[in-house]
Amino acid sequence: MTSGTGGGAEHGAGGDETAGTGTDGAPGPAAADTTADGVAAAAAGARTAPLSTRDEAVLAVERRSWPSPGAKERVIRERLGISPTRYYQLLNALLDDPRALAHDAVTVNRLRRVRDARRARR
């Protein structure tokens, strides 16, 4: 029989071995770390994936100029299949996402300036 460091059936039966470590034995993304640093690290790890198709579409809608708010809302409902309220919630979250900045820096920086100016007026 192997020592306690081996991968026998008695060691891996609970699934604990794969939940907290990667293939090299280092803590993996599924590690249960509830400290502030652990939560921040998990969030950073989750943001290394590319933007979703929906997120890219949200930025594409915002990149365009619109003749009227009604036209923009119609496109949001028809192309994205979401309400304008949900669209702006997603957009606001994207402005804080480094992946969005990497994808479309001009649009994200412009929208951040607008958001910051509105916050400063309040």
C-alpha cells in the first residue's frame, strides 16, 4: 500500500483532492478560500476568460452613435433580447471589467469618463 501522499481510493473518495488543487498540486480556482485575498484572487481568475458574445454585443451597441434613445432601446430589445434596464446594468459592470477595457479601450474609457462626471455632479 502507498503512504498517505498517494492517490489511493481512500484518499480521493470525498473529491477533496481535485476541489482545492490543480494538477500540479497548487491551489486551483475551485479552492475554498473565503479570505478577502482569496475572493479577489478568484475574481481575477474568473476574469481571465475572454468576454462573452453578449458582453461584446453590449459594447458594440454602445460604440455606435444613435439618432434617438428609442432607436437604441429597440436594438437592445431586438438584437440582445434584454430590457434596456438590464442592458445598462450589464454595461455598468463591464466598465469595471479589465477584459472589456482590453477589448474596446476607446469605448470603455469614454463611458467611464461619462459615468465619473455624472457621479461627481451628485
